[in-house]
Amino acid sequence: MEKTKIVVRSKIGKKRVLVIPKKIAEITGINEGTKVKISTEGSKIIIEPIIDAVWIALHKEKIAKITLKELEEESLEQQGKYIK
């Protein structure tokens, strides 16, 4: 995937609200409800989508298939690791 650099100017609103421009949101896969990680690097603010299974399912190329039965079995196995 080719890295795209876009630079826009924006203004911080009330309560420090920042509206992410549509083009940047589309490139990064950020939509209403997307969880993001916000960090700093010196005086720069970095906003990244939190990539979880749901995000991957919605935005990434599909590379495998799984049946609902297999999904349920995997879910139960993973839950078993946390429930004692």
C-alpha cells in the first residue's frame, strides 16, 4: 500500500473538538464510532485507528474464510483462557 501524505488546515472547536477532514478519514478508515489512539511525539499529535478484529473485517482485504461454528469454537476457547 502506497503511503499518501495529505496536509490540511483545520480549527479546533469548542471543548477542543477536531473534525477530521473527509479525505483523511477515508484514507485511514476512521468513521463515526471508530476508536482511536491519540499520542504525542514532541509537539505533534498522532491519531491512529485502533485496529481490532472488527476494524480489520471492515477495512482490510479478506484472506481466509471461517464458518460460524469455527468462530464459536475459537471464541469459547479464547474465553476459557480468561475464565477460571
